Amino acid sequence: MNIVVPIKFVPDPVEDLQIDPSSGLLDRSFLRLIPSELDEHALEQALILKERHGGTVTVVACDTGDVDETLFTALARGADRAVKITGDDFQQGIGSRRMAAIIHAAISGEPCDLVLTGTQALDDMDGFVGALLAERMGVPYIGYVTKVEIAGNKAAVRKEYPGGLNAEIETALPAVLGIQAAEKPPRYVVTAKVMEAMKSRRIDEKPGEDPGEPFTFPDLRMALPEPARRAEMLDGSPAQVAQKIVALLRERGLVG
Amino acid sequence: MSGEICVVAEVVRGELTEQTFVSLAAGRKLAGALGCRLAAVMLGADVAPLAAALGAADRVLAVEHPLLADFNPEAALLAAESAVRAAGARACIFCHTASGMDLACGVAHRLGAPVVACCRDFTAADGQARYVAVTCGGKIIVEGTLPGPVCVVTVMPGVLRAEQGRSDRTPPVERISPPAGMESVRTKFRGWIDPPAGDVDISRQNILVSVGRGIQKKENIALAERLAAALGGVVTGSRPIIDQGWLPPTRLVGKSGKQVRPRLYLAVGISGAPEHMEGVPAAELMIGINTDARAPIFDAAHYGATCDAVQLMPALAAALGK
Amino acid sequence: MSEATSYEFLEKVIAATPDGAYIRKCLQCGTCSGICPYGFAMDYPPRALIAALRADDFHGVLESDTIWLCVSCFACASVCPMKIPLTRGLLATLKAEMLVGGSIPAELQTALSNSRRYGNALGESPRKRADWARDFTVPVPVMAGRKDPVEMLWFVGDYGSYHPRVQLVSKALAKLMHAMGMSFGILGPEENSDGDTQAFAGEWGLFELLARKNIRAMSRYQFREVITGDPHAFNAMKHEYPRLGFDKRVRHYAQVFAERIDILRPLLKNPLPLRVTYHDPCYLGRANDNGVYEEPRLLLRAIPGVELVEMDHNRVMSICCGGGGGGMWLDGFTWEKAHARTTEWRVREAVECGAQVLAVACPYETPRFEDAVKSTGNEGRLIVRDIAELLAESAFGREDVQ
């Protein structure tokens, strides 16, 4: 079974995000890019399925920044192949729509039974890569998946709803699944193994077939929310403070 | 083109979700901004019983088919597409939830429309509709003019009050024939799995009353439980509380426990040390109660008080009328 | 799971240290297991581990996860009659083997992943590593901003840089060094975790990555020696960094201040009439025979009014705070397995010996012991202070060091 895992690189929220005043958009020069957390879960689930059923796992990423270390780490974890799709202006950031098109072009013609990718990424503004990719591939999409079982050419998945409710859904391969959580947390791979992968393994580079940004978003402007400040202190006796808290809760529709 | 705003209703286990009404509230605002009518799209096996609740919309567009009885992403996508096309929608609103997100991109792609994800509000400006969305875990606000001629948006959970999406009116229901191709979908809904009996998943709870060492005694957990019940939430705790066995490990918030992003985080007798605050990366409203005015919890909380937690909890429960 | 045989693993253990072959001389006396603070909760405390290897049952060892209770405190290595390098040679090598096999408690994985990505175990932005020092009342120069040499390169460490409680210790140290006329600078955003605890948690590749980054950063600047308040940094730079090209002297501030006691003593104007007991950090004293026991005591005795009392377990017999070997990032795991905290034993010992102040000299210890003061119900009876904080209070008064 051949599994493809697209990996999206997103701004790391640990770093301060800043707006470039001239463009009104995120200042990418200060960004640290990290692999989307749910894509790491998707990779883990892919590796688990490979261990169970055999086959290959291919990770694919657009070269939007420092992606090599993540790709080598994926190989060290057990992926068979890592593909880096290059493009002249990728480092300026690619939206989900465009990314899905580029990835689709890159993996067309390669055997692919299953695509696993994170059900969403924290910088998704114009859609979700998995769902968009499924559309282009003409295959079913199921998101918020927390369990995947393969039998023959069928995938039985668990789809997560709020409050601990789950649904069992079955679909035929090939399909795209949006992973919310792998069966187990993404495995740790020791630094020595990653270093070894960097020396002995190769990342395949492929120039991207890029349709460009398909849509325009007029007057798009980004801003930082109001700066955080210290808590506004509520004075008074416990009974008085309680009344003030109830007023705050009512204001926000948290209580009737 | 009727230029309608379509809100795709979300049904889980035979009930319209709260988020559907939040989306309808958003739809009302967007319809107002564009001077359009509002339609609710309902997918199901038999929509009549639920459609009556969608009176905030001017009409309900219903697609009925046995395969739509429970959420089947592939079937629902076909049905939603046909309904939205029939409406000639100007904009299509999906809930930013497990089911809405399965459909939004597919519908958008088939309509040749862009997606604006994670919206939290719509306004009018100069005869145009504007959206406000969030990205990067809420650290960035995005604003813009709603793209045309057609656009798909997702609306974040709880960003508007569900009451604003409810109405006593009974809307007219128009049935749209299920599209061709329903019979050949390859996806099958197999069944629901109930949440495990036993403890709750605190990361999925909206309201948390979280206790720390400041509650002093095990007996005072009962005060927190009563308060949590009054608020419709659950009790969680910092590590020392769990270590002492006052709460089970499933209730641990922090580095060694769960990460939560509730709507309300009431931190009672918690100092706010980094190991605990790692467990609350975001809360819509955080209130800290700690007798130490310099406790780090007050750097993270929106509001705070230095009164005694043991007295505050029952006072708050009483003030809530419970 | 690792597929190494008992024999293959034993070969790795022997190769890990210069005296590694001593393991063959194990008498099975059990002193190591007896002195181990968490030996009672381990499936394979050191003696049993060696027995299992001799019985070719490495597979059984790999199936247990209690190795993660080992806090690399060097107690076992210090009492072993055959001088087997148990901590570094046997236990850290077992942890490394567990990691290779993919077996790691989740809490620890987060700390190690953070160390890789951000250069600190807390997952904080490296750019903010020197924020604690910005606009402080005394200048704390960042080396990248100056061209001229300094006497001391001050290695602050992860917790001294980012943890709110330990930042107070850093501030106290800065004020003291300034008042003593020392010229110093910090690496700031160029500083990475020293890597010592990550190494003893089994991640030697990560240690080397971090160490090389630090060595490369330090090589850009001119300074005479490294000073640090972090015994783990002290230990790593003294014993492991040299083979990676580091050739400077490194000392704990207690050693430097003791050497300059004649400059320090006149500054200690305010008496602190307190009964103080000193906790010997494992990595300053017992580990690798670092042997720094008397200098911290000298400093405490120099504070007017201080009465120094000793706990039963002092100097080489000190009881670990539980932070080493990954323990700092395994508290949930450790509590689940052992239902005991070494910090609580230690705090009770401090109270029993009549102390009002538990003095420490390691960044892990202030938050860990303060937690234990609360959990043992000793709030109001015992306070925890780094020696630097006590010296600063005597020198500058009990002012807000914020």
C-alpha cells in the first residue's frame, strides 16, 4: 500500500508574529517555520499502517523554508521517500489552495492508495490541504480522523466529534483522510539517527507545477490582537466578586 | 442568481448542533451586509422535524436521501453542492467543525469559489461585506472584503451567540431532488460510538473550574464540583491536586496532563506556574482567584481577584442561583 | 523496541566510559540499589540490572520502563566498591538504548524535542533568552553586542533564563558580580541548553548538537573563563565539552566567589539572622568527583548572622532533588511509579535539622524544593533560597529584585 503524507510548514506560535506594515501581511522574515502538528500525526499514522500492512510511505513538502531537517527526520522515523517541491517564490508562503494543486501535480502518476495529512493547519486561511487535494484527485475525503483500519481496498475510520462522540465510517481506496490524531503520539527519533539520515539518505527534489494563487482576496489586512495585559482585578468581598464574575459571564453568553 | 446566503446546517445524532445557530447568526449578519436573503441548507433522511427550528433563515433548502440520515461526507458533499447551486448562492457558510470542514473545500472547488476559513464576524462597509477571521492560533486577525462573485466561508465555534440564530418563525421548506450519483458514493456511515462511560475529556469541555493548592483541603473539591455543575462545566486541577489523589489523572491540566482551550477557565487557588500554564494555551475568558496578588496567574488571566478561593466558590455558585 | 542482545548492550556499556570494563567485576553486593533514591520502585535497580545482563535477559530489561526513575544522581557510582561507572556507563547507556528503540515517556519526549527545536527544554523562543536581563538595574551585556573581551563568560542556562523563579537567582548573581567589579557577559540568544541532563536522559546525539552550538558561539568571543550558577553546565563543560574542542576553564560561582571572598565579604553589610542548611547539588559535589563542597559553605558563613547547620545527608551523601537524568521533565511519571518525591525527603530533613532556610546552588532546586515545602505543609516554616539570593539580600537589602 502506497501512502503519501503531504506536510505543510506553518509559523511557530512560540515566536512573536509580526505584521509587515508595507504589505499588511505576516512578516515572514521573522518567522520560524515548523511542520504542522497534525501533519506529524498523519506521518505517524502512515508509519503505523506501513508497519502493519507493508508498503511505502512518501512525505511531500513544498520548499517554503527550512524543510530539510523535517524531511530527514521523517526518513529517520521510517518514511521511505521524501520529496521536496521547489518553486521560485515558495519562500514567500503558499496558501492551502495553491499547495493542494502543486502537490497534486507532483504526485500524479505515482502510485498512491492513501493520502494522510493533518485535518487542518494553524495558518489555514483559504481552505484545508487534505480536502482540496481530495477534490483534485477525485477521491473521497474524511476529516477529523483518529483511527484508521485498512482491509483490502477499504479504509474503516473513526471520525471525532465534540464531547467524546465518534462515528465509524468506511470508504474505498484511494482516499484522502484528514488526521486529527494518530493512534499513538508521533514517535521520537534520537538525534543521532537524524544526523545519520542527513548523511546517508537523499531528499528528492522536484520543480513545482504551480498554477499560482487562483483567487484574490481584496483588501486583505492582518493585525495583531490587542496586547495582553495584566488581569483586571475585581475588588470586594467574595460575594461582591461573585456578582462581578456573573456579570462578566452573562456579557459573554457563558451563562444564561 | 438569487444572490442568497446559504448556511449549511449541521446535524449530529439527529439534532441540530448549537454551532448551526451560531452560523445562522453569522449568516444573518452577512445577509444584512449584502442585502441578500438567507437560506438554510438541510441535509438528511427526513428533514421536516428539524427544519422548523431554522426560522432565522428566510427559507430552508432541503435535500432528503437515506444516505444523508447520518453524516456521510461523500454523500453530503454531493447534496450540499446541489443545494448551493440551486440557490445560486452569493456566499455559503459552513460550521468550522468536523462535518462542516469536510464539505467546505469540496463545495468551493466545485463552484470555482475561494474559501475564507475561520471567520468570526461579518460587517458592512461601503456597500460591501467584510469578514473578520483569525489565523495562527488566534494570534493574527485577518480582515478583508468578502471575495466575489461567490465565496465559501467557515465560521468558528461560539463566535456569535446562538440565540441570535434562533427564531420562532417557521420557515418555508423547499425540497431539492437528491443529485445523481448518490447511489455510487463509496463511503458508508457505519455507526456512532458513544463517549466512554467514565471520565470526561477535559480538552473538549467549554467551561473548566480548575483548582490548585490554594483550595487547601480535599473536602473543598466538593465546592468546586458544585460550582462547576452550576456553570455547566467540569472540575480540573493542577499537578499537586492530582498527585494527592484529590482528582483523577484525566483531570490534570498542565505539562504532564492535558492542554485545554476552553471558553471559560476559572483558575481557583492556582499560582500560574509555567508547568501548569502550558496546559492552558488559550482561553476565551480566564479568571484567576489567588490570595497572592503577585501570582503569575494574573499575567495570563483576563480578570482576577485576591479573595479566598474557599469562600469565593460557594458565593459564585449562589450568585448563579444554584 | 531495541533489538540489541545482552552481549551487544554490555559491549556498549563498556565502551561508554574509560573504566567501563569494571562492570565485569560487579560483586552483586547491592549497595548501589540500596542507596538509589528510587531503587525501591525500579524493576531493575543497578544490581538487578547487571544480574539480568549476566543472565542474558536484556529483553526483560527492555520491557520495563522504570529506568526512567533514575535521576542520574551518581549515588550508586559513588558507593560502588568496584568503582563501576554506573551512572554514565550503565544507566545512561540503557536510557540511550530505550530511546533508540522508541520507548520514552511523553513528558520527556516533549523536553527533548523542545531542546532540539528551540535549544532549551522549556520550549521558549530562543530570541527571548536574554529578555530577563533587558533593562535590569545592573548592565548584563550580551556578547554579540560588544567586541571587547570580558573576564567571565557567564553561562546562565535554560532555567536561569526562562523560569520566573530562577530568573530571580540570575538577577541576584548579576548584581553581585557587578558589585564585585567583575567584567562579564552572557551569550543571550546564542546560548543553548548545556545538554548535560539531555545526555544523561540518553540523548547523547542531542547533547553533542547543543554542546557544539555553545562551543561555536563561545569561540567567537574573548574571555578568560566561564562562570555559571548551573552545576549541570559546570559538569558538562568540565568533563564533556573538552573532547569537542572546548578549552576554557569553567567554574561554579561558588568557587569564584570563594576565591574572591575578600572582595565579597565587605559587601555583606546586612545581617541575616537565620539558621541555614545547605543542600549539596549532585552535579557540583558527588558527580564525577567534582568535589565542590566547602566553597558554598564558606560563602554562607561569610554572611553575618547566618548559623550554618548540616542535614544528616550532606556533602557526598546528599539526597538528589530528583531533577537530573531527565527527572526534571518526568515528575508525572515518577509520581505515578514511586508515589514519593526525593524533594520531600530532603525538605523534611531540612526542617528536622532545625533550619529556617534551605540554601541551594542549582537552578533545578529552587522550584523543586519550593514545591516540596508546600506539599509537605511546611509553608512558613522553611524557605528556599539560592546562595546567591542570600548573598544579594545581605549586600543590597531585602528589596524587590524585579
